[in-house]
Amino acid sequence: MSVTPKARGRHHHGDLRRALLDAVAEIVLEAGPERVSLRECARRAGVSHSAAAPHFGDKRGLLTAFATEKSERLRAAMEQAVADLPPGADARAVLAATGHGYLGFARDNPAHFRLMFRTDLIDTADPAWRHAAQAARDPLDRAMAALVPAADAAALRARLAFAWAAVHGFCTLRAELPRNELWHPAPRGAEVAEDLVALVVRACAAPERSAD
């Protein structure tokens, strides 16, 4: 009995939405987010442009959905890092784990990490994206509140901004300049990341200076 070959493409098509998002990941890694197009993603998924359009509408809709998913995965990476701590870990360890979860996600997904924060390419009014982007900060918010429970609102905001800026800035620089001597080769990068997180935790845990 002869078998009819299946159409070329990664699906036939049980989950076209998933296939299109996977195609975005490929293109971002190969050529950057600017090169993503709905037509090219459809081609890689093995379907026509007209078949792909109803799922996302246009390129902005496609990139917004991709960034939303990555924000959800970033949050999951931080929460998993905290969950992997031994029972009874203190607030400093929890904040450190949150930072390492962020660093690990950015290290493993450098191109995708950059796209998540390209608000010029995504629809920042999209409710799903807004929710995911806000929720991605929840692990840091919880860890910092536990570390400095007596801090007033202004002091807490400053610590959150400092911790996020330090870790995110390192991730961005490492993605843009992967062979910089500060973090290359890989063993040096792991050491720098460890020391950076330790510095952030110590600074955030330091008591506030009283005004004279």
C-alpha cells in the first residue's frame, strides 16, 4: 500500500500557533528580531501566509505573543531557582536565587532575551503582554520584600531598581558583547555572575542610613 507524503513543515498541522512561535525563535537567533516576518515564519512552519495570519494578525502581533511567552518563561526560571533551594533558605538566599534564575534564562536565551524588551517591536497595550511583563517581576518583588520587610516604599523601590538594573544590565552586556574579557571565557563569566549577585544581595540587605 502506498503512503502519501506529508507536506513539508514541522507540523501537519496540530499546533500552528506553536510552530509559528518556534519559527520566530529560530529567526531571532539567526538574524535578529528585525528580520522576523509573518510570511517567513509561515514558510518555515510549512503553511501559507494566509493560514498564519489569523493567529497573530501581523508581525507586531506575532512578536508580542513571542515576548509574552518569554516573559512567562523568565518568571518560571526565577521561581524554579527559588524552588531548588534547600528547605529553610533565608531571604538572602532567595534573592540570590532569583538573580541567578534571571541570569540563567538570559544566558540560555540571549537573542530572545533582547527581544522581550524591544517595546518598539511589540504591542505594549496588549493585555496578555502587560500581565506577563508585570508578573515576570513578581519573584524579585517577593524576594526583596522578604529581605527588607521594614523598608519604606521609597527604599524598597530603590532596592528593586538597583537589583534589576544590575542583573539586567549584566545580561544585556553579556548578550551584546559575548567575548568581552570581563566574562569570557565561560568559567570567568560564571564567577563574575556569582560575585555580581552576591554584591547585589549585600547592598540590598544593608540597613538604611539615618538622616542627620
